[in-house]
Amino acid sequence: MRRLLAAACFLFASPAFAQVEPQFAKELAANAPGAGDQLLPRYAGSFILAQTKKDFDELSLPLGPATGASYANEPDKKLRYAKAQTVEGRLTRTVYVIPEGRSTLEVVRNYTNDLEGKGATTLFQCSKADCGEEFHKLHGVPRALKPEGTAYTRARRDLAANVLEYVDPAADQRLWVGEFTPANGGKTYVSIYAATQTGGSMGNISGALKGRVLVMLDVLETKPMQQNLAFVSAEQIGGALGKDGRVALYGILFDFDKADLKPESDKQLAEMANLLKSSAGLKVFIVGHTDNKGTLAYNTDLSQRRADSVARALATRFGVAADRMVSKGVGPLSPLAPNDSEEGQAKNRRVELVRQ
């Protein structure tokens, strides 16, 4: 009878320990496409769930707890940081999934020990309720990464969008904010936010994340904004094609990890179209290039999609005959500079027109 009772208890308790759906388990145990560690070594055994990179952006650094409320019926108590500092530069935001059985204290302490060894100074830190009753709603939820496009699967996008939606702030959350000066100069700011997911109302998504420690790591390296968009006129494009048979164009802009053309690209596209329309016999290859971050297969696919986007825009919006263009993506296979510096990587990310 005792064995039967034990078996019955196990059966009734088993839903709480239901296995994670395979599609989510796969994403939680693999790094996001094209992602990599920035500045700091990752906590042992963790995986990158999502990552975004911006060459120039702003970051609000909390220097005090959250105050006010997020409830719509209390507009006079708008949720905000008691004190904050806004910094600008190259921003990388990474969400890590930490191995099971680890605490937020252990994880954050590992990061801060490493940073203090590099000479970092603490600007602000807090834990649990001291961060503010709704700190996760102010700091975690709005910063959740929602990558789009084919690089991330639907399962990974769903997980990334819900990582810090359900947190018990009084039980388990920690924040550390600091700054230091790396050997190559400039100033670097770091924000580390760790919390344990408590589950929620998102069904299998919440079930996959429940009980996992998640870390949102923001690294901002101060640098001036690039002012030159390297615009090339139709005349200059024609001259380069006549002399070298190719021309690199840096005024064709895409969002990180996407193949959708930014509106700022229209000026350069118009010049490309003007050249093609004024040179009736000219046919070109439109070649997409990337730096070497990420896998070869991923970068080749991304560069192909970007080259396709340029050819499609020229044909559908600028009236260039489609049979005069062939698009091809070669990823990192034809660099113009070494990829071991940010400047070299920027030079290698380009679209080229090549004379057929």
C-alpha cells in the first residue's frame, strides 16, 4: 500500500516537473546565431539566448532603485529610477541562460570579481526588494530582446521576449552597475541584471523558463558616432567600375542581423539606379559582404539576402531592369581588411557593384 501511495503522489506531482518541450529545450542549450561573448567571459556552462549589437546607441544606467508604480490608474506615480545616468557608444546586450542549480548571487559575484580584477568601479548595486518593488518591470521587461528575421527560430524569439516577464523581486533579483577603463583606452560601462524566472501565463514558454536564472548583460563602450555615410555619386560609381571593375558602397544600410534596407539607403540606391539607367549596356553583380563574426553558413546566407534586397529595391522601386543584375552573397570570403579590429570589420561589411 505504501508503494501505491508513493506512486500516486508521484503521478499527481509529475506535472510540476514536466519536461521542457523539445523545441524550447534545444534553444536553451545552444547559442543564438551570430552571437558571442563581449568583454567578459561567460559563466561556465551558460548559453546565449539572444543578443543585439548597435554601433552607436544610448544606455540608461540605474544608479538608484525603482520608484513609483506601473499601474495605469496611478499616472502620477510613473515608474522610474530614483537616479540614472545615460551614456552613449557601442552597445551590446546579451541574455544568458545559466545552468540549473545556480543562484543569482553566485553568478553576479563571478562577474563582479572578474570586473574588479580589471579595475572596475561600482556605481550602484542592489538585490531583492532593495532594487524596488517593480524594478524588473522598469529594467527587465522593456529591455527584453525581440529579434526578428530568419536567423532566430520562432521558439527562440518567444523565449527571448519573455525571459524577465515573471520575476519575484522580493525573492531573487540582483543588479550591478559599474565602469572601468580598458587597456585600449576609452571608458566602458557594464550593467548586470540577474533574476530567476518564476513562470507565468505563457504556457509552454513559461514552463521552459521557470526556475532558470537569466542574466541580462549590457556592455557599452564609449566612442564617437560615425559621421560619414560614405555616399558615392553615380559619376563616382561609373568611374570606379571603369577603372577597377568594382566599387564598395557603405551607404547601403541594414539593421543588425537583418536584410531589410533602412530608409537612409535610398539616396545611395538612387545614385546606383541613375548610373544603370544612363549606361544602357551595363550589367552588374550586386555582391553582399560581411565581417567574420558568426559562422560561415550564417554570414553567407545573410549577405545573400542583403544582396537580394538591393537588387529587388533597384528593380521594383527605382525602375532598373531585373535582368541587368545578378545578386550574390559571399559572406566574409572577400575581406578588404583584417577582421581583428572594429575598423576592419566595419570596412568588410559592405555591398559591392561589380561589372559583369
